[in-house]
Amino acid sequence: MLEHHFTCPYCWKNISMLIDHSTTKQNYIEDCEVCCNPIQISLEFKNLELVGFQANNIEQ
């Protein structure tokens, strides 16, 4: 597991999450720990190194 810090696309607070590096490409939704809005997370690992990370708001 890897701790990654990023900015929430809704409340702009700096938050962190634990991400699992055992799967190279991941897409999922996780709620912000501050404002509770759903965040679309997309990430990619290469050789156990995080090479891509996006946290976007969900269009409604």
C-alpha cells in the first residue's frame, strides 16, 4: 500500500488515501474524507511506481 496526497476537486482540501499497487491500472470512485463528495480516481503503476494519478469530480 502507498499513501498518496492530492487535492479534492470539490472542496480543494489536501487529502490522502491509501492505494494498492498490486493492480497496474485502476478506476474507481471514493468519497472525499472532508466534504464527502464522490471523486473519480484513475491511477496507473509501472514497476510498482505510481506513474499516473487523476482525481476528478463526477459530472451529474
